[in-house]
Amino acid sequence: MKKQLVAVLAISLLAAGSAFANKKATDTTPEEDLKVYRDYFMKKFPGVPLNEFQNGVYAIDKVSRDSWEAIEEFPPYEPMIEEGEEMWNKPFANGKTYSSCFPDGPAQRKNYPHWDAKRKMVVTLPMMVNECRVKNGEKPLKWAKGPITRVLSYMAYESRGQKTNVVVPKGDADALAAYNDGKSFYFARRGQLNFSCASCHVESAGQHIRTDILSPALGQTTGWPVYRSKWGELGTLHRRFKGCNKQVRAKPFKPQHKQYRNLEYFLTHMSNGIEYNGPSARK
């Protein structure tokens, strides 16, 4: 799949007769994809403003939103933001801090993920946090949970209000290939349950699965890291990717694997124009 960059796209979009219908991942441009994707969700959930999709399922279900708003009065992730601020300001053994790698300050969400033309790869914010640590003689942090979510939560909090604006550089074949790879992964079925990411979050968005309501894919990358009640702690976006793969009984990749970075690149691009509001709380 990664070599061919092809995938059968979401059944719901096929039924809608969209520009995705019967096309390979390479048949449409990122700009065309964004328009079709956004139009699809705006029609599926009429009356929901674009920026409200930053709140996931709470943008489309009032009962869930009421409970969530009560939780947000005393958010469970608040102490983690404070811990992250301490980490940001605490000098490394060499006397430098994270600001030596991020001179513009902690509000960095608008800059990630992005395509690094020199390295020919998608670069994510967690990757840069760990590269900063290694550069300054510190050990890298584990990718999915724990201390890395603290510094990321502080950076996300400082980034609230920034708008998602992932650019796929025109004329850069490698960047487009990475984007299409993430797109293919999102719509390709896998695992013993034969589900794709889109099966739940495009085709079945807003429907119940047991007692849970499936969140729409639009805006899904804006609130990370997330405090999930199920986890009882903060987790990264790639932790959620890994968990979703396990739920459909497919072999997951490791967090920050190329496949997940490309998936993040595609999925974040599809939320362009929506404000970041992490960290956030989810069921």
C-alpha cells in the first residue's frame, strides 16, 4: 500500500458522489480533498460552525457536551500543563532550555506537522521536542504518554487560538507522496474487522457504537494531547492511532513511525482553518 499509494476511499463519500469517488489517492489534489472533506461534514452536521469541530463529538451531541463542559470547569489536565511549564523552564544539564530549540516560545502548534524538504520527511512536534533533548545531551522521552505529554500540553495550551494551516508544498513530489500515503492509510480497510479510520469517523460519524458516539474526522487533530477518561492520563495523537489499529485487530505501528507521521500530516491538513484548543478532555 505504501508503495502504490492507492486506496478505496470512504463508502459514505462514494455515496455522496464526491470528488473522491472511485479515485486513487493520487487522483485529487490536497486543495480539492480539503474542499470535499469540509463540505461533506458541514452538510452532514448542518448548523455546526467550522471551528466548533475542534471539540470533537461535543460539537455534535448536546448531552455529551453538557457533561464535557462541566468537566472543563476543573479540567483533569490542568496540573499537567503546570508540570509542562516547569519542564519548559527547567535548564538541561548544559544550562540550556527548550527555548534554545524553539526561540519563538512554546506556542508552536501552528508550525507542526510540516514537511521538511531537506530531510524529505514529515516532522512532528513530539519529534522536535525529543530532538531538542538529544541535542542538549538529555535522554529522549517515550512517545505515547508520561513526561512528553506534559511539555506538549503546555505548548498546546500556549498555542490555543492558532489556526491549523498545514501546507503541502506545490511541486514537491516527495511531500505530495507523504500526504497521499497518509490519505491512503486513512481510507484503507485493515485488521480482522476490516475497518478503516474513515469507517468510523467519516461514514459513521455521529452514530453510536455501544454507548459512545463516534466523533467526526474534521478537527480531530486540534486538541492533542488529550486526557481520556479511559486512560486516566494524557496521551499523544500517535497513542490514539495505535489504539485504533488495535481495536480493529490490526497490527499497530510504533508512535512516530513514518506511517503515523504521514497520517498526521494528511489528517491535520484536513482540519486547516480550525483553531488548536489542546490539551483537551475526552471520554
